[in-house]
Amino acid sequence: MISDWFQRVGSSVPRGFSRYFILETLKKRPCTGKEIIDVAVAQSGGKWKPSPGLIYPLLGRLLDDGLIEETKEGKYQITKKGRVISADLETLDRIVKNQLDVIFRMGNVGKFVAMDLIERMSIIGNSLSSNISHMTKDEAQRYKRFLETELRKIEASEKRSQGKEIKIN
């Protein structure tokens, strides 16, 4: 999924992506900071080489937030809390992708709207992901219910659309 993203956007890495990238990388296996950098370079085909000055402070924040932990071997691994946050981000990613598919079907106007939407969603997502550890339990639950409701709407729309396609054919 992440390597596909690199192919689409090239070298422009949106703000907040690095945090998401680290969590996704650590879901696969524990890594050192250098190994995380090496994975980024390999997956991007050399288009993105995050600096140690970016990665290590982010690792510190992720540690402080309880999303990752350090192993005895000096590697970082994702925690249960980190996996939950990562799953929420994947849900949001699916919602956005489904909405973008509709927008891209609108042609050039859709592409313009999509680029604006991507920028806005990136800002909102970064804000939420960086502040989720500061949300109250009630705020986090409301956010989760909102995402689940939006996902159900999209799934219902897809089912209706598939039903119409079947009747037309």
C-alpha cells in the first residue's frame, strides 16, 4: 500500500505521513531508526530519504504516546495501542479512497476537487492523529463512531451502486 502511494505522489511527502509510515513499517517487524530510513528509501525507489532528524524525534513522540516501545535489542516495535491507531488510520484511508474514486470519475473538475480534498484530509488527519492521545475517552469514542458511520454510508452506497450495475447489465 505505501509503495503504491510513493508511485502516485513521487517525492512530495505530505506533513504527518512519516508518523503513519513508521507505524506501518513497525507492524511488519521491529526496526531500528536506520532500518526505518532504509525501508523508506527502498519503497520509494530513492525518491524519499527521511533524515535522522525527522525519524528519531518522531520515534520519541511515538514512544511518549505509547504507540511503540523499544526492545532489548534497541529496535522499535508497535504496541497494541499503536495497532489500534493504525487500524483507525486504515479505516480513514479506505473512506477517503472510496470518496476519491467517485471524484476522479468526474473528470478534470473531479481531479481539482480531489487534490483539495486530499490536502484538507491530510491536515485533519494529521491533527487528529497527533492529538488522539490527548482526547478524552468520550471524544475518542465520538470520533470512532463518526468514522464507522461514514464507512457504513460508503459501503451502503457501494452496495446500491453494485445493485444498479447488475440491473443495467
